[in-house]
Amino acid sequence: MFNRLKNMTAHEWRVSIGRLSLVFLGSVVLAFGTAIFLTQLNIVSGGLAGIGIICQAHFPNTQIIDIVVFIATWVLWVIGLIFVGRGFAAKTFLSSLIYPLALALFLRVNVFSNMAESIAGDGEIGRVLLCAIFGGVFVGGGVALTFLGGGSTGGLDVFCFILQKYVGIRESITCFVLDAIIVILGMTLIPDNVVNGLCGLLSAFLCAAMVEVIYNRRGSSYQGDIISDHWEEISRFVQDELGRGATIIPAQGGYKGEKRTILRVVIDSTQLNRLRDYIASVDPSAFMTFTQVSAAYGEGFKSNKRTVPYGKKIEEVAKKEENNEDLQEKDEK
């Protein structure tokens, strides 16, 4: 690792520092949105902060949200290191360090705690709704910035990665189920919190929307063509770590006429940085291009089932199309 750091170029240092800055900023924004807008009114929108808010509601005289988040974050980080691997642990380390510390700062420093109390007011529905909206925007923005920096917020994502790796369940499905469970628990375990819980659902939706706008703004899928002497290693990484398929295309260089191999993959935008970083680590001289695709259908992407008008069977639609073709042929004659 130290040899790699010594051999890094000035450009690579700038890119690395830029990414770390995004992860740092994203973690701070995430903590700010959680502490200032969500915790004061017990708005549970999922994640470890949601668990902390539920615990806090049963110990109102003691500030324990940041303690719960800190302990849970590092327990899950160790679990991720064991079951997911060092790559995940490295990717989540900075956020796992900064987010709990920033959350403690915003919850315990008087300037920020007074700000949160002022915004929450008496807890009337209008203020709850506004806090849920702005909380979702800040939390989603923080998560998206962390993703842009090539990092991860860690936390409950550990379970998502474990289930994806060992069971094959998609991470997005697991994350949605876990957050839904936490929101429901918040509505049932915190007295008189049903309305705030519904606002938590709105906050979670806005969080996902912000991630989509900031991080996935140019589309959700990419097609990549990779030319490398290490294409076999890259292909194994794509299949084993990303859970995607790869197509091997024999090719010939136009200049020297050398026989080469093109590895073609289709991945979603959340996997782009992981693949690019892995390729750079095994073959810094590899040539790769990534192109946004407007849609990807098939296994692991959108369903490629035929779209059928409501209330009609596929056979009826096919028969209608066949009749239309017959009529068109008669008109041409």
C-alpha cells in the first residue's frame, strides 16, 4: 500500500484528495440534516439514526442518539470487514469515522441544539412536515456526495452487501425493506408518533430522490468496453463482486494489427467507481470507455417482459398486429 502511495502521480493525488473531500463533506451534510431536522421531532426515516431516535424516545433525559449511532456504526464496520471484505471496509472507513463525530457535534453543541429546537418549535404539523422535507433533502444530499467521492455511508449497508454477496438479493431491495421496518418500528414504539412516522416516509422518499438527482442524474446504467491484458481478472471481479455478466469480444488493433480482447459489461451507476478503481489497481494502462445507456433490460436490470395494454392478453395483441399488417399489405397492393 505504501509503495502504491509513493508511486502516485500528482493527478492521482488530486483525484484522491477530491474524492476524500466529497466523502468528508457528504458525511457532515448527512449528520447536519439528521441532527437539525429529524431528531428533535422524532422523525424516523430509516438508517442507524432512525434506530437512535427510537432509543432516544425511551430515554428522554439523556442524549444517546449519537452514542447508539457510533457503537452500531463500528460494530457493523467490523462485520463488514469480516464478511464483505477489506474493499468495503476501506470504502466506508472515513464516513464511519466522520458521520458519528459530526452527529455528536450537531447534537451536543449548544449553537446547533438551539437551532434544532428553534426549527422544531412546538411540534405542530407544519413544522414537522417542513423538517421532514429539509431533513430528507440534506440527508439525501449527504449520501449522494459520499457516493460521488467513491465512498459509502456504511451502517445498515453492511447487511445489504452481505445478502447481495451470499444470497444474491439486490442491495436496493434489502435497503428498502430495512428502512421500512425501522420506520414502522418508529411509528409503533414511539407514543403518538404516527403522523411524524408518515412524515418520515416522505423524508425517506426525498432522500432517495436527492440521491437520484445528484448521483444518478445522468442515467442509471452504463455500458463499458475494457481493453486490458488482465481482462480475465477484471471479468472475474465483474461477475463475483459486482454480480454482473461480461461479454468477451475478440478484436484486432488497427495500427499494429495486434490481437486484443475487449471485455464488454453493463453496470448500474452505483458500481461505476468500484469497477473503474479495480481496473486501475490491476492494470493502470488499461483502456476503458463507459457510455450511458438509456435503458437496460434483462437479468439484474429492468424486466424485458412485453408491455401489454390493460385487460388484453398477449395473444390478442399479437393477433391485432397481424391483422394490421395484412391490411397494410392489401392497401399497398
